[in-house]
Amino acid sequence: MMKKITGSVVALVTPFNADGSVDLGRLRGLVDWHVENQTDAILVLGTTGETASTTLEEDIITVRTVIEQVNGRIPVIAGSGSNSSQMQRHKSVLYSQMGADALLCISPYYVKTNEEGMYQHFLMSAEAATAPIILYNVPGRTGCKISPEVVRRLSTHPNVMGIKEASGDIGYAMKIARYLSDDFVMYSGNDDITVPLMSIGAVGTISVWANIMPRTVHQMCEDYAQGRHAEALATQLQYLELIDALFMEVNPIPVKEAMNLMGLKAGHFRMPMFPMADENRKKLAKIMQKVGLTLEDGA
């Protein structure tokens, strides 16, 4: 049985070469860096991984590379989401077979659906895959919420282990917090409210911020889990300006720029993602320096 996934889960970037191909060597390097810097688990192929613009073939290679490089040291969650229920089920089965510890399944964007369709969309993957699934509620990307009633129904399924709550709506999070249990957990999907969500039962975060400050995000989650609530809140507030800066343009543009400024070599973007405007890059660099992050010369 897989150990419960808690703490700081990095929503890992996908590094691309100048020709647009996935930089597998750099991907392996980032995996090792996260393991060494106390990241509790890795999410590969999340929103931050630019997976809306990668091919299935690329996705398979990326998942395989991360699982191989992690080599059982920490859990790996694979993003198997699709707005096609059939494709989501296919990827969920495939990544399960490849050794993913859990799967992140998204609500059907663009297509949308009705209540029963939303329930069945997730149920198809939960029933078919051997790895447990995490629901992904991110209406800012998908244009639709997973209703609290659908969450309630799915929360009791033996192969649905939790929800990544990324609506930014505390009222919604409170409604679904009623359905949390040892078998159905919540992850913060918004770096600016991780501690507030942990206060209503979240067990950690699936984090963009952790791409640049893995030890800090891990420690914040650990502090909260161990009852050091004031310390966790102080960390959340101390880095709020930086967190906001990581979303001054659409994710993952700022975090990749931040990584490159730090020499972490996140590589290029996959169109339609595009390099940050110079003015915003300068603002980002200034805020990073303000919180004590070391930038490479010339940044």
C-alpha cells in the first residue's frame, strides 16, 4: 500500500530544448534536485508542465523518465487529465502500469458537461486505473467547477484518494472539506492560501512555488502538520509577494523565468507559452532578490 502523499508536492515544470523537444537530461537533474531538497512528492504533467501543448508520445517519455529517475525515493503523481474521458482513462491506465503512485485527473475543459457527466468522467478513470486518482478542480483553466455534490459522491470511491483544490474560493473549499477523511484528502492548488487550506484539513500543497524554494515549502507544510501553526503562517506571509509575482503572467511563464534567473535551467517554453515581458522579468528579479534568492550574474 502506498504511503499517504502529504506535504509539498512540486508541480514540476517540463524543460524544453531550443528546438522544442523535451530536455530529458535536465528533467532528470530537476528530479534529483527536488529529492535532495526535501520535496515530498513530484507531480509530472500538471498545468505547470505545459501538458496542454505536449503530445501523448512526449507525455509517456516524460512520465517514464521521472519515474525511473525518482526510483522509488518519493511518490510520483502523473497528470493523466484530458477533456476526453476516454483519453483520460487511457492515460490513467497507462501511467498506472508504468508505476505512477497516483494520478491527477482534471474536469473536462472546453467540452464541459452536466452533473452526471462530470461524475462519470472521473469514475471511468477511477474504475479502470490501478493507481488512485486525485480530482483536479481548477475552474480558472477549465471554465467549470466540480460541484460539491460530485465531490461527495466520488469521495467514497475506494480508488479516489483526494482533490487538488485550485479555485481560490475558500467558500467552495469549506463545502468540500466536509467530505475529507483518512481516505479522501485535499491539497492546496493555490500557493497563496496553502496555510488557510491546511487549517480546514488540507494535507499539503501541489505547488508552483516549490519549483524554486522546495525546502521552504516543505518546511511550511511540515510546520503546520506538526502543530507549529504560527511558524507556518509566518512563512506563508513572508513569501506572499514572491508567490504573487510567480503569477503576474500566466503560469508557468514566471516560474520558468525565475528558475532560469536562478540558474536552475528550466529551458524554453512550448507555444503558445511565450517568454515574459522585460518589464515583468525585472520586477520578478527584484522581488526574488528582496526575499534573498541568489540570481545568476547578468540576471
